[in-house]
Amino acid sequence: MTTRRTFLSVMPAAALALAAARRSAAQAAKLEESDSIAVSLGYKHDASKVDSKKFSTYAAGRNCANCLLYQGKTTDAWASCAPVGGKLVNAKGWCVAWVKKS
């Protein structure tokens, strides 16, 4: 049986865990174009600089902000991305993992 005392003793621990999770998310590193994962995915901070001959799936207008894998709002300048290990990618960037948001 859960008592009020048990509930109240668990709340501070839950709040600390939530704060720690937010802090670690806020400290995510920005992906550098020179990182090995970025190189393998053809990631560029600026999609207009993608070599369209080398990456035939690139098309003008495709960028991280309108990718399904971009874990931020379209108005965020940087947000995390799962294919690059949760590192932050530029909203104006692009890589071969790009998938159209529906």
C-alpha cells in the first residue's frame, strides 16, 4: 500500500532525476563535419554545400529542420539527431539519412 509519506519521499528523487536528464540533454555536443559519422553520412552544416553529384538523394530544400529524424522544432537552430548518436545538427544541414517529415 502506498502512503502519502512514501509518495512525498519519492518526489524529490524523481525531480532530481528529471533535472539531471535535462542537464545532460542540454550539454549535447554539436556534430562536426569532420567527425567520422558525419563524413560517412555526408553531413554538412549548410545543405547548399552538399555535393549533389556525390549524393544523388540530395535535393534543394531538403535540410535537417524538415527531416523526420530532427528531434527539435523546425525553428530550432540546432537539435539532436539519432543517426549521429544524439549529437546536435544544424537545422540548415543535411545528410544521407534525411527522411521527409509527413
